[in-house]
Amino acid sequence: MAVYIDPPKDDNTEEWAAGNALKDLLERDWGITPDTPDEDGWAFIIVHAKPTTREQIREDLDLLVLIRCGPELASNIAQRRGTETVECLILIIEVKDHTRGSIDYRQSGEAKVLYKGKWSSATGQSKGQLDAMASFLATKFGGKHNVPFLSRIVWFHNESISDYPFRDDPNVHHRLIFRDTTMDSIVEKAIMGNREKKDNPAHFRAWGQNIQPTTLGQIRGFFLTPYRPTSLDRRKIDAIAASVLVGDPVNGIPDGKGQSGTLIYSGFGGTGKTFALIANSISRYQAGDRVLILTFNTMLTYEIRRLLGLYGGYGIPSSNAGGPCISVATLSSWVKEIGVALGIVDRGTDIFPEQDPDFYPNLCRRILGELKVRKAKDTLGEVGDPIAFDATFIDEAQDVPPHEKDLIQTIFTPGALSVGNGYDQAFRSTAPTNWSLGPSGARYSWESIPRELTTCYRMKSNLCRFANRLATAIGLANHPLRPWQVQENTQASGGKVIVQFGDAKMAIHDQFCLAAQANAEVGNQPIDMLVCMDTQFLNKKRNPRNDVADWLAQRNHLVWDGTVEEKDLASMDPDHVRLVLLDHCRGLEGWVVALMGLDRFLKRHTEATLKGIDPVAARSNGLDPEKVAHEAALKVIMIAMTRAMDTLIIHVSDEQSFLGQALKGLKCDYVEIHKYS
């Protein structure tokens, strides 16, 4: 088939209409129909309306067009165009249904659209889609040098070219097409820029690079394989949905509509805080809101996007230009976007330079100062896309530092904000973030609606019981301020814990592989397993760069390695076992979870915490610095203990360590202990 139209779920969408309009243009202008035989290199023409992929592409796409013309078709096009034709083209089209009153055309070629009283750049959104697609393909193809040339345009399919005020101005260069467009116009706008024209054997000049049909076929394949929730995902979603009633402000989770204050969901690990944020974000999106979800690192943005898809969010726009959306970002990247919009930093600025650790906090303060001035002048809305959201959700909000919290509360009102507050899960700041107070400069009461989540929906009952027993054994269950305890989910019985002392490689090759086999037998996929490791296993001189990845590969496991630098993170597929550092396990989960080198992690975290404690000040308050550091590290250990749903594997190198001795005392019918020399 020479032309392929991929219909979205809703055939009344503007993307579907534009896809069919493009199909008609191909037939009218080029003589191409779905029945045209693809013979003798005639054509490779694919149109995807609202394409989605299971991997992590940062921006949604409306239309994806893949074209490679064989000699005969190229010659026919050349006759229509004079002496030039298109040899090959990968085109991303942003579709807008706005009309003249809600479009602001600029002489620079930019076009802005109005949504809920605020202007957003449609052409800027289009550029963001191209950049996201390039980054996505670089990951899939293994490097930026392998990414073919990409083009972009914005299609105002309810507007005529006669409505464009600069249509006769030769000095205005734009990437816009309209209702009465032609294939010639599409090609002309798509190939704008410094493109190479080259002669070919047919004696016409062709635009484009030598992109082979196999490459286009690969790209098409990336968007043709729909993400199917694993049986684990489906069971978990159904169980939580049956237990947590979204929209019920008394017995379940309020949906946030019309809220007067900031919703604060609090609880220990696995109690449904992230689910509450995601479920409510989808509810707000369906009500027509622009939604922003922020979290503290890139790895969690991957996980949130994956969970959004599982809860029915694939295909939801991720950009706020011209309509409802759910945008997911790290707090720091969002802050940088605001800085760029204000002209304080450039996109290429490193906001975490090694030589200046205070650069980022100071940047937040500079931005805050500018925002306060604009807020006083009632011009805050002019900042544009980075803050043009109706509802904002902060995941892992319990340790957001003051310089970020002040920004958030200056931009958003209490009723536009919801946060997930994990008990005893602070990494980024020494003191828990108090979201019931306003910005630090004012310290006024911030209207809030507390919601405490107590039942653990992640862990099966035996794992909950084990976590509570361990908390007792290490002294956290009797904590005077907040005793560590989670309520068992009586609807999810079972679960087991495997404690392994000694050789780490044997721990992976033995019990983890058995657990992986059991994981597959119940219908789960490798992505449902999570390995969290201590830094002792990192080996930067080798590839893979850590021992655990090597051991997993030896047993034929494909690995998504989250221990690499952020810029090197690859796409995550269902057949990958996820591997992360124990430092980064917060917010993640798995049917099978292995914690590698947990005693070394406890020792390292205790030592690092102790360095940050002023011993004189601590003792003057009657505190033992070493005891304070040890207790803080134990609370971090409990974060790792709540990542598993069915099977938890704990590897401890030293059986005689504090943690080893505590674990030895917990052996029972659902806790196995193995020793390797």
C-alpha cells in the first residue's frame, strides 16, 4: 500500500480530519491513492494521525508524514513543480482548529493561539515537537548522527490563506499552511531552511537526504506497536480503582474540581499518592484543563508518563499550546523554561555547573524576584507557556526545597495545586516541606486540604507485614513523632521475601532468575521487575558500566540501565528489566524488586548524613549525631522496602552487619534466607 492512514481512537478529532484531508491532497495533486501499487520504487507514503508510542517521546504529535519518492513519482512531481521535486521527507504537522479571532500572526513568522484567555505559541510548540522527535530517534537509532532530517509545519485547517495578513510579504518566512493548501505548498514550507538541492539521474533537482525505505519503515514501526498494559498493570489498576474512589471527598480521593485549597496527599510508600495525582490529572484534563505534573528527577518523569498511559492517558497532548493537556517535567527543567521565557538564561545554559553549586538555587531566586514584580503589575500571564496551566500536581513533594516551593506558590493559587507528600522520604532537604504554609518570605497560612492515605495498595499483605516487622526490629515503629507503619491491603494476600547474604553475583544468578521465571508465568513482563543497587557495583571503566547489568546480561536479561547519566538514558521497552541506583528508587515499583548491597548503602548513607550534621549543635540539643544519622538512613532503607508488590529480594553482603542481624531475626514461612560464600 502506497498510502497508509492510521486512525486515532476518536474519528471526530481534528487530527483525523487533517489526516483525511492530506490523503485527499495526495490523490488530487500527486495521483496517489491507498490502492496505488508500490512498484519500482514508486512511493513510500505513510500518514499517521495522532501517532503514539510506548517509549518516552516528550511531545505529542498530531500528524506524522513519511515520504520517499521513487524515480517515476519524483519525475511526475517535478513536472508539476517545474524542475524541482521532493526526494524524501519526514514531516511533523501540528494541527490547529483555531480561527482568526483566536490566532495572533506575527511578522516574524510566529503564530500564537488563544486558549482560556492566554496566548501560546503554536510555532514554538511545533519546534518543540521536532526537537522531541529528534531526541527520540537519536535514542532509538543509537546517536544523533543517525537521525534523518526532520521538517515541521503548522496547519490551520479552519483558516484560508487569504486570512493570513502577511501572505504577500516576501520578507516573511513562515511554516504555516491553511485550509486551501496544496501538496506543493506543503513541500515548499516543509523544506524551508538550509537544505541541499542535488541533481539525480532523472535530470531534475531533488530536495532531501538519501533516506532509505527501511529507515522510514523503522520509524513507522516505532509508532505502530501500541502499548498494552501487562497483566500486572491491569490487575493493579483495577484493584486500586475498586479501593480508592476518585471524586469521593470522604471515603476516597477528591477529584480536585473546584477545590479551595491545596490537596495534600500524605502517606508512607505504596499508599497511592502518585495514583491520586495521576487519576486526578486525567480527570482535570477531561474537564478541559491544562495540567502540569512536576517531579524531582528524569527517571520519575519516565515512570509517570508510563503510568499515565496505563491509566488511559496515551494520546493526551503534552504541550499546553491551544488546548487541554498533561505536561510532565522535572522541577528543574520547568524552572529553566521559565528562566528562558524571562530572558534570564539561555536554553544551552547548564543550570547545575560543577564549579558553582549555588547556581540553581540563585537562579530560582532571580526568577522569583522577577515574577513578584510581574505579579504586582498584573503581568504574570505574559510569561506564557511555562506557567499557563490550570492545575499543577507535584509528585514526591515532601522535600521540595524553599527556592522551588516559593516559585510554585507565587505562580499558582492554592486551589490550582495538589501535592504528594511521602512520610520519612526526604532526600533533597533536611527538613520536610510544609505545604500548609505560604512562601518562606511571608510564612502565612496556605489554605490546604489534607488527605492521609494509610492502606498500602502496592505491597501484598505478607510484604506489608514484613515491612512493619522490620520497622520494629530497627527501632522505627516506636518513633515518638511518627511511628513507621502501613496498613495491610486485605484484598491482596500473599507475597514473599528472599534475604541473601554473601556473593552478589550468585544472588542475581540464583533467586532473581527464579523470580523472573515466576514473573513471566503469571503473565507479567520483564519491565515489571526492578533492580535497585548500591554504587559499590558501579565500574565506569567497563561496558556495561556496572557489575549488576553485566550479571543480568549473562543470564540473557535485557536491561534498561538507569544508572547512566541523564543524557544517556535510553528508551524503556516492556522486555527490559529496570536497573537503578538505590538512591533513585523513590517513586518506583515492581512485581519483583531486588535490593543489591543494601547494607553497604545503609553505611554509605549514614556516613553522608553524618557529615551534614553539626555535632556541637546536635549535642547541645541533647542529640547523638551518629544516632541521628543512623536513624535518617534507616528511614531511607524503608523507602526501598516498599517498592515491591509480590517478591522482594534483599541482598546483604555482611551477615554480621546491623541490617544483616535485623533481617536474620525475621525468618518465617514467607521469609526465606539464603547464604552464598
